[in-house]
Amino acid sequence: EVQLVESGGGLVQPGGSLRVSCEASGFIFSGFWMSWVRQAPGKGLEWVADIKKDGSEKFYVDPVKGRFTISRDNAKNSLHLHMTSLRVEDTAVYYCVRGTTTLVRNWYFDLWGRGTLVTVSS
Amino acid sequence: DIVMTQSPDSLAVSLGERATINCKSSQSLFYSATNNTYLAWYQHKRGQPPKLLIFWASTRGSGVPDRFSGSGSGTDFTLTISSLQAEDVAVYYCQQYYRNPPWTFGQGTRVEIK
């Protein structure tokens, strides 16, 4: 079955760190851009980060630049998001998302995981 | 950054009737070098992950019923549900993926049954 399964969410204090992960199955993971998209409580969707198929390029939304790091392990079909210096406003459901097979840039998102909740609170 | 603005924020439509959602981008999403329009639509039902409905402004995703259609060009786009079904109750988002990140979404439109 083609799917993405996130893990690693939880409660963390402001200023703390957390790593969320995603395990992919049912497709050739190394052939796709991968992304993280988040949804804060009661809010809309916000793209967070992209990583190229081979991990050679990464892009981030401005509010997380310098604090979040996206990475992937194509041998283990896994995607990660390491979050540091967490803020209350980072509280959200974090979705692991499959992008496209393109060479230069990611485009739309055609497969989503069910998400993992990250709560930043004291 | 490209700002995406949807209207209305919510709408209630009777079963079998047409639902129309608008999305406006702060700059054109058409790239002449590729002759493509870089816009997608998603459906997000409560308790489920979002689902890709439309990409390239008008191409339906895999398994998407043909009552869903996307149209528009430049900066103005529309998602139409031709005959609303009960299972279409959801929040709908447009998203631009024009050339370089950040990729941005509209604020969402909630569709309910009247």
C-alpha cells in the first residue's frame, strides 16, 4: 500500500527540540521530492520545507529557517524534520507529504500522511 | 511571496447543487516558458489528511470524481463542484507552486450542506 506514516510528535517546552519522522512505503521513495506541511490549530495549511530526491537541495519557509532541518534517508525510505528553538507558534499537526518526480523544483503534493501533533507549551 | 486569497471563507450548498470556490493569486501563475499554470486544489475532510484534487489548474488527480473541475488563468481561479454530494463536505485549499518556494496556500473555504 502506498502510504506515509509520521511519528515523533509530542509536547515540548518553548526553546526545546524535537524530531519528527516519516516512513514511506509502497513507492520508490528516492524518486520523489518530499516535504513537510503543517496546520496550526484552527488555521490553514502552511508549507514548511522541501527536500530534493537525493537530498542535495533543501528549502524552508522563512519562520523556520535556521531552526528546522529537513533530511532524508533513501536507504530506509524515511524523512525527518529536526526542530530546534521551538516556539509556541510552531504548535501544529505536521504532515509528511510526497511531492513530484521533477528534476529542478517540487510542485504539488499528491500523497499525505495522517500527521503528527507537535505541541509547544510550558 | 505569492499571496493566495480564497473566497468565500465558507459556503452552504444544497445537495445536488453547484458549489463554486474562487482563488486569487497576487501574481500570475502562468509561466510562458513551459505554457503551464502552477496551481493546485486540495480537499481536507475532518480527521483525514488533505487530498490532491486538481493540479496544473485544471487536471484532475487520480481517482477524483469528474464533478470536480478547475478553471481559470493568470491570477484568478475557480474550483467547481457541479453537483454537491454529502461526502464533499470539507475545507478546500488552493496552492501555488510557481517556479520557486515558498509554496503558499489560500486560507481555505469550508463547504457545508444547506
